[in-house]
Amino acid sequence: MAGSRIHKLGTIFTRVEGLLKAGGMTERPLWYDVYAAFPPIQEPDYYRKAPVAPVRNHLLPREDTIRARFGREFGQGPVAENLLNPAQTSLCQRFVERYQELSRQRPELSEDALYEAVKEDFSTELSSGTGRAAHNSRRPAPT
């Protein structure tokens, strides 16, 4: 069934008003009189753009901002994660854990300096070949 595009042409109030005048509706909806008495300051319009609101970073946990930065810079990585194995941690999770550990050890460092230090740690760890295998063995697999 094809949909109607009438919702783009008028508000629900104008459409109900037209139906009432033409006899298409016999009873007025409960909200009709309230809307007529107190119309909105700005008429609802299908084509009106929503205002751009700034992102409220203070609502996000700090580790989410680290994850977002990691994702922008490195992506998801080439390895698919096995979500059924709790012993396997993702590269991003290990990066965040290392970041938090380093921030506790060296609180004088700025966020950018911490990120770069962890990035350097990971580059040496991954190039030496101790990356995934060393971190997957810290918890036993479920039986």
C-alpha cells in the first residue's frame, strides 16, 4: 500500500481542522481545543531543520572518549572478536585498560601524552608478537 505524503504539507491540526469542516470527522479530538487555545510559538513544519546541539562530553564516561579516539585512529582492527569467550579481550579494551593503568601511575601526564604513551607501548607490544596471545591467557576459558 502506498503511503500518503500529506503529512509534509500541513500539520496534524490543519488536517483535523479540514476534516471537521468537511464533515470527515464528527467528534473533535481531546487535544484540539487545547491546541486552538494555546498554539505553539513556532508551527511544526516537516521541512524545518532541527537545531544543531553541541555534544555533551561531560555525560560520557572517560573511557568512552578513549574508545572513540582509538576507533577513529585505528578502526576495529583486522581480527574478528569471539564474544562467547570471556577470556579474549579486544585490542580496544586492552588499550583502554593500559590507558587507565598508566593514568593511575602517572597522573601528571595530560590526556594527549597518556594516549601517545599507550600508543607507543602498543606499537612495541604488537611488533614483538606478544599482543593477543599474552592477553588471552590471563583468564581461563569457560568449560
